[in-house]
Amino acid sequence: MRIDELYQLYLQFPSVQTDTRKLKQGDMYFALSGANFDGNTFAAEALAKGAVYAVVDNAAYIVNDRCILVEDVLTTLQQLAKHHRQQFSIPFIAITGSNGKTTTKELIAAVLRKKFITYATEGNLNNHIGVPLTLLKVKRDAQMAIIEMGANHQREIAGYCEIALPDYALITNCGKAHIEGFGGIEGVRKGKGELYDFIRAHNGLIFRNADLQYLEDMAKGIARQVTYGTKNADHIGRPIMDGVFLKAALKTSNGEELLNTNLVGDYNFPNVLVAAAIGWHFGVSMADIKEAIAGYAPDNSRSQWVKKGTNELILDAYNANPTSMRAAILNFAGAILPSKMLWLGGMKEMGTEEKHEHEALIDLVDMYSWAQVILVGKEFYGLSKDYQWFENSQQAAEYVRHHLPQNSSILIKGSRGSKMELLADALPA
């Protein structure tokens, strides 16, 4: 079946699902396959559960005329998403970066929704499956679309751009993340820079952090740029810490506008500033920008401030890399808080840099005095005799249950694979 023919079916049933466990009546089921599963085997189940069509790439699983045979289901999904994207003339904003892209995406969406019907990536559906699924959720009433793009190797962002066709772009930063796949910091910049490459080739516009010199270097040749930063930028601001919470003072023609946030840490300042800059660029009023940012509350273990009994936690356990770890620890060290504890999980995808980066992290931790330090994961094994070490978060959580802290402030930080949220769950409410 040709993509334009499949698209006509999608217009009749504009809800796509790849997981039969989440399938609803009227969905179109795409039988994606992976290393350990074959989505084709669930085609009959999908139809029985109410799917209107099942798109498969193995003829052996065609059970009736509601099965659509294609050469490759993933490629077809991506082609369908691109075809859908090409029906719109609205701004499509792409976001990538090593740190902060999901929080930034949520802040920008909150701001733009004050004026526009805005669709954005849900959660972190930002990979080769999530990007096309996000595009297919953009409805005809859309006035803005925000597409988050994650990557851990070269040419990944370039591929997503060919599907999403962004005309606006933002790289939050290029830090030490996914080093194993990118092959070092220069590889990270090259991989993330594929977004700039697409914008440069298509005369798009970027929003650039003027405080990061390497982004200026990466952006050479892009004619249309809107900059933000603490100085020498189109949009200038400064962070203000109110306890653990961030405020942002924005420079205006009438002085400064103060933005209140529910975000922890001054490392979130560029995320807030670019959300305000993008809102201003698209004509959102300052009053609406302030209200949107003040109303955004982080969730899903991303810089959350959580009360647990007599303790207060900064729960930042969704992701971690050397750059974000260092920023979180420095911010926590500088905060005036009682009985500060560090519960840190290992950083994943460090490749040959794993030992070096974890040793550097221990050196940073050693610079400050802590009420307690717990290290979790094989990555920290043997690196320090001064701190408690556990092989995994289950063991660490069990220890916490039997040694409950009181009246303490705790930073919980680690890569998603470290499952550090289990330590937070071990504390009584």
C-alpha cells in the first residue's frame, strides 16, 4: 500500500498504537519488532481488541483483510509521520541537547499554550519510534508543534530531522552524555549539531544560548538566530536562588521582570530563559509567560522537591551524566539546608570514560562535608572507602528502610538505569 493511501486510512482513524497493552477501540496497530520481540505476532490480538487495522511486515500473520502488509513497519510508520508533517505550515520547533531538553520542552509548551494550540512530545518519546508517534498525534487544529529529539550516536538527529522537518531549533547544551555511543565530547557536539546542520540547509531559525561559546561555533553559517543568556544576547537574564528554588530576572526595556518557578537549582536557569525568549518571539505576553512558568511543576523524578516525613528531597533520578551530576551537586552544596545527604547512582553509557568520570565525581563530593553519602552501582565500586556503597538500588533502599534519616535534606541523583527512585520510595510519607 502506498503511503498516500495509508494516510487516507489514518485520517479516518487518527490514533496509532504500537503496544497492544495500551490499545483502544479504533486504533491503528503498527506491528513494530525489536531484538527480543516480533510485533507481528500480536496482530490478531490487536484486531480482536478493537484495532481497525494492523500494519504488519510478515505475510504469515495476515489473518483478514484488515491486515496491511508493508515491507518494513518502522519505515512505514516514519514515512507516514513525515507525510502527515508535510500537511502543516505551522512552526515546528525541534529540541535536543545533553541535559534539560525535556524540562525545556515542557516549559516552552506551557508558555506557547497561553496563546496557541500547541502539541508537544509526551514524556520523553524522543527516539526513532517516539518522534513519528509524536508527529502523528499533531491534530489539524495545531498552531505550534514541539518535537523533542534524543540521541546516543551519530546520524540519529539527522534522521529525525528528515521526518519532523523542523523550521525552528534549540540545542540546550552539549555535555558528557552518551559518551560510549558518541565517542567523546566532540562526537556529542557533532551528533547534536546535526540539528543545526538541517536548519542551516533549510534557512530555519535557531534559539541559541549565548553563554555557551561552542554553540556559537557550531551555529556558524546560520543566518537567523535569536540569542539568550546572561550577557551579550537578544534576551538577557540572571538566576536568583530562593532557597533551593530558582527565580529568573529578565531584563526588559522597563527594568527587570521576575519569574517565579517550581524548579530546583540554578542549572535550570537557561531552560527558563529560553522558554521566555521563545514565548516573546512568538508574541506571548510577559504576563502570560510569567504565569505559565510559575505554573509548571516538574514530575517524573526530574528535579522534584519532595517532602517525605521530616525529610526534604531533591529527586532527580530520571537521568544523569557528568555534566548534570556536577551541576546538581554544586547547586546542592551551595544551598543553605539542614543535614545534607547525597544518594548517588552510577552514570550509564560512559564507555571507556566510566572509571575516570566516576573518580572525578568522587573528587567533587570529597570537597564538601555531608551528613551521609550513599553510592549505588558497580560504577562506584572500590572508588571510595569513606562512603557507603551498594551494588544496586534495591540493596540501598533496604538499608534506608532500616536506617531512616530524620530532618534531613537529600539529593537523589542517578541515571535511569540506576533506579534511584527506589531509595525515595523507601522513605515514609
